[in-house]
Amino acid sequence: MKIAVLGAGNMGSALLGGILKAGVVTAGDVRATTRTDARAAELRERLGVEVTAGGNVAAAEGADMVVLAVKPGTVPKVVKEIRDVLEERQILISLAAALPISVIEDAAACRMPVFRAMPNIPVVVEEGAIGICHNAIATAAHREQVETIFRATGVTAFVDEEQMDAVTALSGSGPAYIYMVIEAMMAAGVKMGLSREVSLRLSEQTVLGAAKHARESKLHPAILRDQVITPGGTTIAAIHELERHGLRSMLISAIETATVHAGKRTNALLLEIERQKHS
Ligand SMILES: NC(=O)c1ccc[n+]([C@@H]2O[C@H](COP(=O)([O-])OP(=O)(O)OC[C@H]3O[C@@H](n4cnc5c(N)ncnc54)[C@H](OP(=O)(O)O)[C@@H]3O)[C@@H](O)[C@H]2O)c1
């Protein structure tokens, strides 16, 4: 499988690093692009793949998969740039937040499978959560190919495109909520007299271990929580405080607000793209 990654910045290079490490493709099967020479040279050195500044057309030509990893507002311009070399057999994948598939289809003007993925930042340690949707042309075989790529950087979930705003709010932004939880737990440990180092190490591992246990046990989190509680013990005393301050309700509201905000970002992006068309 030959892959072109157009705009190998933070997310594009994290995806590339993951698929190379997992052996999904070899370095010789990858072509990547950036805007600047400096970034291209840095990536060539770090990943050992062919990277050019510009050169999107040459990179996309003949590839089996073309990944669009430039900023959302730049995607239509890049797709129009490569339009003449796009083929129906290729798979086009956009990582751009908030950008609807229909905008990419319009710019591509080619009857081809188009996927939209929302990865989150833990893809850099191959523990990402990646929501994926696609257009009606994509088949089960295309889905399998795309999933193979993203599985190299984390866990995947297919959703309808209307649900991508919720994915953005839940797992796209989610790491920020969890970093806040780690930060607060660390501060609490320090307040109770633990060293910063011990407090941070125990907080990080508690989040990591609880997530791993939840995934591997396949039990509802409420059951797992109940298993930690001893009647009259310390955990239920802490949980009472968390309930008093509305921890669960706060997270539900935060993700609901972020979902609405993601929808507004799509509208703003569509207006910006329209403006670009007429300028
Ligand atoms: N970062 C995240 O956590 C995250 C999460 C989900 C989705 N995404 C999506 O991933 C995409 C990239 O985000 P990012 O954070 O990785 O941004 P980024 O680090 O700024 O990467 C964008 C890359 O695009 C390159 N570029 C710009 N114009 C180009 C052009 N015309 N042709 C080829 N390359 C070009 C830039 O090159 P230079 O470096 O040389 O300027 C840069 O390397 C966005 O659409 C974003 O919505 C990001």
C-alpha cells in the first residue's frame, strides 16, 4: 500500500510514525509533504521517508491512499491542487477538524471513497482514540484498509458524519479534560504532603491503570467504582464530595457545550471557504 501524507505536521507525522512503527507500510511506500523546506528536512531525518516541501501533486499521484493533514482551511486548496491526478480507486482521508466530507467531494470532483477521521493527541504514543466516518462510495473493504492505518496509532470507532461533533467534543478534546484531572490529583497529593514527583507518578498511573482495567474487564464503570468502595471507608467519603461538586454533571455539560461549539466551527469554516472562493 502506497500512502501520501499531504501536510505532515504534528498530526500527519504522528500518524506516519505510528504506521511505520507498526510495519503497516515500509518507508519506501510513503511520500509526505510540508510547506517549508526546514520541516521537510527534519521529517526526512526523523522518519526516513521521502518528504518534499510542496510537491503535493507528485506525492498524491499513484498513491493508494492520500491523507490530507493540512489545517482545515487549507484542505480545499490542496484537494483542488491534486484534483487532476486523483483516481476513483484511491482512498482520500481527511484529518481536518470540522470540515464536512461534502466540501472535499466538491473540491475533488472525482467519484472516490472519502473518509474523515478525528484522531486525538495520544496517537503520538499509539494510544489515540480515532472517530471515523465516510461517504457512501466507501465499501467494507475500504473501511478495513483505513482501519488498518489508524489502528497503528490507537483505537478506532466508525460513526455517522452527524456524530463527528460529539466525537470531537468527547475524545478529540478529551485528553485536555484528563490532563486537568491528573493536574488536580497531583495538586491534592502535594497538599497532603506528598512530593511533586511521587504525586505526579501516582496520579498518572492511576488514570492509566483505571482506563486499562475498564477496557480489559469490559465491566460498566459504575460497577468498577463500586468495587473500590468499602462501606464507611475513604473512597465513599471522597465520592460524596465529588457528587456534591457535581463531577459527572460537570463533564456531561462540558462535552455537550463542546459538541455545540464544534458545530459552530463547521459553520464558520464553511463561511471562510465560501469567502476564499470569491476572493
Ligand atoms: N493536532 C491535533 O491534536 C489534531 C487533532 C485532530 C485533528 N487534527 C487535524 O489535523 C490537521 C493538522 O493539524 P496539526 O495540528 O498537525 O497542524 P500542523 O502541525 O500545523 O500541520 C500542518 C502541516 O501542513 C503543512 N502545510 C501547510 N500548507 C501546506 C501545503 N499547501 N502543502 C503541503 N503541506 C502544507 C505545514 O507545513 P510546515 O510545517 O512546513 O508549515 C504543516 O507541517 C488539521 O486539519 C487538524 O484539524 C489535529
